[in-house]
Amino acid sequence: MSIFSQLLSEYMKQKKIQTYRLAQYCGYDRGNMYKIINGKRNPPGKEFVEKVAGYMHLTPLEKTKLYEAYQISIVGYDIYYRRKAVLEFLTEVDAGRELDFALQPIRAEQGFEMEDKTFMLLEGRHAVRSALMYMTADETHQSEGHIRMLLQPETDFLASILAMCSNSGIQTWVDHIFCLDDTNKATGKDKNYNLTCLKNILPLYHYNYEYQTWYYYGYIPGQNQMFALFPYMVLTSGYACILTADLKKGYLTKEPEMLKMLSEIFENCHSHASRFASLADSANHAAEQMAFLSATFSERSTGYSLQMEPCFMPVLTKEILQKYLRKDLPGREIFLAQLLDYTRQLAKQKMIYICSMEGILKFLQNGRIPEIPDGLYEIPSVSDRIQIVKALLDPERATRLRILKNNIGNTETPVYLYIRPKTGTLRLPLATDQMVNLQIQETGMLEAFYDFCENLDEEMFYSFEEAEQIVEEEMKAGDWKTE
């Protein structure tokens, strides 16, 4: 039996539903209804599920469970939960969220001392946290600080410690290695673990670190706590701390020979790890930003641009760019040439652009072009905004534009996803009004994002005619049309 047939049978039994009556109501013959109930045939479509839910008077929660079971039966358990995990990531991720902890720089001597010891045994989470805070704070005040971590991203106090120790004004290099589930082996709901890792590291890009992430595939140490003695390790130039899987016990040392040995172990692990996500330098520098995204589009296979605010770059003409780029912008002509080259590259790409209706209407109201950093251009006039949107909805381009009825995520802190089968980029806003560009390099995650974009439900989108009508009505009735 399928998960749908099992749940349907359970509901029918609970509510004492007769197969004949249900089949009659759904306009389905009894023989085929029995095949669906017995799991020998999948339900014919969503309308069928709606009719079944209506006839049985299912509660909203019961209906949601039945519809979820239907989707699992159609695409499979693993694919369903992988797509659901991507949707939750894009909906819930808040890269603009800083962890609000210390307002003043933390000094190593606050709250913890090793005194004259060369090593210290750590008992309990408080002792472990204090030791990590001590060694991290000390390293962030070194002129060439370097923190190396072999630690899972969901460790609850990792982000808080790095946040509290980031205020020294001295940039510290951080190499962070963690374990990912092999997405070819993980099943069902467990497929969201690697996305959870990505979500948990995002706040760390806010702080004054040169933060680099690396991964390997294996069994997550925390899942085998009893037999994982000291799977975690944090190293600085002056200290080393090894930790149990439950983070309740540890060993802190500053003995030189011990530091040397653990450093060699870490470097050996590093040599076998792969890069997880790369941070683009100078994300606020528009020219470098354009070059970074151009590299993403260098692959010729079909790709997807998913952002709730429309991608206007392919429809921005030279005249528009000349008109609205700030006249006092340093290197204006060079930047203009780069933008024009970028728009030409986009025009050649096999890209499907996914945005939301709210994003289009929002542009009509505020004139903000998301691909160009604020402050480098003047807001287009109302008439030019209207012309830009009309160009976006031009029938020749409409085949590459898909407009969502509802947002995926928050338009106030939007996520920009550019994905192809072999390359991917996430652009995320920071609280500093800068953008962080992350190259996604883990193959399972690339596949998950691409599959999600490729298989979005058609019911989520407006038809071209529907979208055109909504935009035209807004253009006529909008109270924003004042110069």
C-alpha cells in the first residue's frame, strides 16, 4: 500500500465512509476506487484529492496530511521531503539577521582563566562554553588570528561565541570543517540536514571574520555519541580544545607539542575536505559583483533565477542606464560598460526567471533595481518604471518569465538564487545593507535547488494573461503615480 492509500483507508475507517458512496461522489467507478484504496493505483490528480477531502469533511490538518500523502505517492518520499526542505530554507532563512549579543569587545580574561596550567579538563556545557569563549576571544585580538574548527554547524553556542568575539576590529581567519549527510543515502525528512547546515552558518558572515567552510561526507558525530569519544576540535594559535560529541566534556591545552600534533591532524582533515560555500570578496562593490554573477552564468545549460523582486537587468537599455546611473559615480563609464556587457550576457542565457507578482508591483511603487547596489543609481521616474515593466512582460520574453502568485520567502530580506546543474549562487542581504554572494559547490545541494526550481507546481504561477491584467490594473489605479 502507498502512504496515500494507507491514510485514506484510515480516514475512511474512522469516519465510517462507504467505498461505493465515496466513488459515486467523486465520479469514479467502484473498481478503480478500490485499487486506489488498496494502493494498486495512484489517485488521478489534485481535484480527486479535493473531492475526497470534501466528502469526508476532513479538518484542515487532516486535509493537509492527505494532500502531503498524495504528493509523496506521486514523486516519492525522498524527493518530496527534499523539495519541502528547499522550500522551508528559502522561506525561513534570514541572512539579514545578526546575532545580537555583546556590544563591547570581549577580552580573554573575562569569566575564565587557565592560571598557570598547561591543560584543563572541562566538565559540563558551561565549562566547555567558557573555554571556547576564552580561546576565541584571545585569538580575535591577535594580529594574524586563525581559528580552525572541526565542529557541526548546529552546535547551539557556536554562532553566539563567534558573534560575541567579533568586535575586536581585527579580522580573523576562520576555517570551519563539518560533516554532511551523504544525500544519496539519507532518506525522507533527513534530507534537510545539509540545508540546515547552510542556514546555520549564514549569520557568521556578518562578523569580522574571513570565514571559510569545508565539508566531508560521513556519519554525523552527534548521531553516535556513545562511541564518538572526541570528534570535535577547535584550534587557535595558542590553544587547542577537543570535545565529546555531546559537548559536555572536553580537554583544553596550550602545551606546544599537543598543539602541533592536533594542528597536523586538522590539516590532514582539511586536505580531504571539499569547499562548501565560497564568499565573494567585496560584495558591496558593484563591478566585482557583476563579475561574480557572470561567472555563474558561464555554463550554457538551462538555469533558473529565483528572486521575488524581478531580474530587470536583461531589459534595461543603454538609454535607461545612461539616464539613471549617478553622474558623480567614480569610474562611471567603466561601470556602465560592465553593466551593458552583463545585460548582453544575460540575454544570451538559457535562463528561466522566477519572480513574484508582489515583486513586480513593488518595483512600480519604489523603482528599486535589486541587481544594482543602492546609491549607485537614481530611482527611475514613474513613466520609465512603467516602460521597464512593460518590457519585462513583452510576449517575446514572457516564455522565460514565471510569476508566482505568492512569495517564497520575505521580500524585506530577499534571497536571490541562480542555479544551473553544475553551478549555483546564493545572494543574501546582510544587516549592513551589503550582499553576501555564496557559491554553492556541494553537489547534493546543487541538485536539490535545481530540482526545486524545475518542478515548482504550475498552480503556483499566474498565466501570462492573468499577470498582464493585474499589472495593467495596477498601472491604472496605483496611488504611487506621482512624480
